[in-house]
Amino acid sequence: MIRKSSNEWALILGASSGFGAATARELARHGYNILGVHLDRQATMPAVHALIREIEALDRKAIFYNENAADERKRHKILDEFTEQYHREGQAEVKVLMHSLAFGTLRPLVGRNDSEMIKKTQLEMTLDVMANSMVYWTQDLVRRELLAHGGRIFAMTSDGANLNLPFYGAISAAKAALESYIRQLAIELGPRGITCNALLAGVTETPALSKIPGARNMLYAAKAKNPFNRATVPEDVARAIIALLQPGTEFINGNTIGVDGGESKISYVGQKTPYQYADLTLLNESSWDPTDVS
Ligand SMILES: NC(=O)c1ccc[n+]([C@@H]2O[C@H](COP(=O)([O-])OP(=O)(O)OC[C@H]3O[C@@H](n4cnc5c(N)ncnc54)[C@H](O)[C@@H]3O)[C@@H](O)[C@H]2O)c1
């Protein structure tokens, strides 16, 4: 485990749950202080407090804000307070920015009637929280000179950026935009020694997943086709981020990197390996007639 100096911070947007929380834990174990932004109701706050205690038990700082990360005024307030308390006299630098916000409208773009149709405000809010906010946080970190040379930006994406799911139109567009922003930021921040990558996680059991219609079936299908015979867990992403923080990894830049065991590359469903096809004669090329569709 690499022990970091006590002034290295990770800013995690969506730090209280799922990928963000797992990454906060893992980064704290590796010596990073955590500046976390999340949006929780009272019912889930005990878990947030438990996470903060866990990080502090590792002798790291955990500064968490229960605020809307897409609110411009809140963003300025959080970064002003951070600059004032920790950055002053060079006492803090942000080495990691992780965008892991799950907050969007799951509705058809057109639907069966007018009442089902996604509204302009819902579409714009989804794009704003799940994609544009990453640009604004990055801009403000750069403006304030908080992002360290050698810094890393990670944005959570899904194969929904390229594939279709019912009700996922707005989020799908946000993921496509997020991946595009990452590529563009990689060009612009490379000269500052900062890398940007999108991490494409497989279907993962989190509160966000449970809100997608058909989530149980998605999880079932993911497990059925994943070469590792299991679904992705948040810790898979946390460990990938630790790997991408190692010195010498700065040429891994501007990518969408799968952290899904290969799941998103597999188009068939229900067979864990090709050998589980019912009819193994299909594997025998001489007996395979591609024109036979019976
Ligand atoms: N779960 C999956 O199957 C899966 C797969 C691939 C990618 N992703 C992506 O990973 C990211 C995180 O998802 P997750 O599954 O860990 O979800 P999650 O529900 O476990 O966590 C979401 C986090 O975002 C925070 N949040 C939501 N809206 C916010 C706002 N406006 N301001 C501040 N904080 C806010 C929540 O408080 C929470 O900390 C999302 O972008 C999601 O699309 C999820």
C-alpha cells in the first residue's frame, strides 16, 4: 500500500454510495483524504456517518457535503471552504476527481402518450447532473489551481452510452456526453500532466441500479454472460482506480476503460462460456452451414 503525504485529496462527487463510497474507502486506505459530495435523505445518513468514521479511523480527513453537486452556488461554497481551510499555504492538492453521480430521469423520450413523454426540464437536469457538472467542477478546480500535476479525473459511465435500454434515453445521452467530455478534457489537461478517463462499469447492485425498470433482469443477464460468472461490484472500480493512480500510468489517457470483467463486449445472453451451447456440434466448423437458419 502506498502511503500518501497528508495533503493529497480525492474529490468524489457521489461519495456516499456505490462506486463513490467504495472508492472513498479504498483511496483512504491508500492515504488520500476525501472531500465528498453526496445527496442523501435522513434515512441513508447513518451510512454516510459510518463511512466518515471509517475514513477517519484510517487517520485521514473526511469532509463530506450533503449538497446538490449540480448547484453552482454550492460548488463555489464547497471549493471556497476547501481552499480556505486546506489549500491555503499549499497544504492541500486534489490528486483525484471522480464523477460518480446517479441522478437522472428514467422516462421514455416519446412514450405512449403525452404524460409519459420526458419533459425538457427533466432532460436538461439529467444532462446537467450526469454530464455537464463534471466540466464545471473541473473548471473550478483548475481556476483555483487545486488540481495537482499528475492528477487523475475519472468519470463513471455505462454501456448504456452506446446500447439502448427502455426508459434510459436521457441517461444514455448523458453518458455519451460524459465520455465525450472526458476525451476533450484529456486533450486540454494533458499539458498540465492531468489524465482523464471514463470507467465503464458492468451492471452493479447499487441503489441507482434498483431504480431502473427491469433491474433484476439486468443483473441476472449480467451474471449469466459475465466471463467471471458474477456481476461487477463497486470495489472492482475502486481497485481499478488505485491501479490507474500508480506512477507511470499517465499515458492511459482519454479512454473509456471497461471495468466489467468483459461483460459489455459479450452480446449473447445465458451462456457463461461458448461451450455451454446446447448443441456442441455448432462448434464443429464442417457441420456449420451459415445459410441454414432452421
Ligand atoms: N450501478 C450500475 O449498474 C452502474 C453501472 C455503470 C455505471 N454506473 C454509474 O456509476 C455512477 C454511480 O452510480 P452508483 O450505481 O454507484 O449509484 P449510487 O446510487 O450507489 O450512488 C450515487 C451517488 O450519487 C449521489 N448523488 C446523486 N445525485 C446527486 C446530486 N445531485 N448531487 C450530489 N450527489 C448526488 C448520491 O448521494 C450517491 O452518493 C452513476 O453515474 C451511474 O450511472 C452505474
